[in-house]
Amino acid sequence: MSVFSWLTKSRLQTARAFVEAMNGRDFAQIKNYLADDVRFIDSSGRELQSADKCLELFHRLLATAPDLQIEIGAIAERGNDILISGRSKTSTAELRGASQWRAKVEGGKIIEWQMYSNRLTPSLILLLMKDES
């Protein structure tokens, strides 16, 4: 454990801060919260790995839905997972609705972020990263 461990955000604080950075379009902070080898898993189960690829996905996502906001309804820590329930609010119908997310956080960094949806949704990665998948 670091001598300065009291400066490190808790897992819950890190997940909340990551969502706040997404909602604020603060790409420097978003990148700051991503581990270099972060895994992003969309609601279809498709995966991207690396901070650079995930950051590109988030840029494309927020360009496609510039009014997208993640609204946290509930957040809890269960073992190594941070479980988030809430809504994706946007005028882009394909991305709007109740959602759940699961995050794994280590050392103040997101090492895994997974999306879940209460309806059948197309792969976000396939839609936005056609040239990368």
C-alpha cells in the first residue's frame, strides 16, 4: 500500500468520478481514470481493450450523442465490482434508456467497464468502431 493511499479515491469514488468526467466531456480526466489495458465490454458482449481504443470509442459515442448523460440511480460495491444502475439520457433513441454498468477498479483506475441494457441493443463497438473491430 502506498504511503499516500489516503490520496487515492475509493473504488466507488473512482467510478463516480469517471461517470462525472464522461458527463462533463472531460477527455483528459476520462483518460486519467482508464488503466492502460482497460477492457470495455458493450451490452452485446463485444470487447475493446486499451485506454486509447476506449477513449476513441468514447469520443465517437459523445460525438454521435452530444447530449448523452449517464444518470446514476444506485451504486454499490460488491466484492471487486462496482455495480451501477441508472439511465442513459439522450435524444438519440438507440442509446436512451435504463442501463446498468459494472466496473472493476484498481489503484484509482478503471480496469474493466461493462454495459448492460434491459433491452436487446446492437453492439456499440460495431456501430461506432467499424474500422477498429
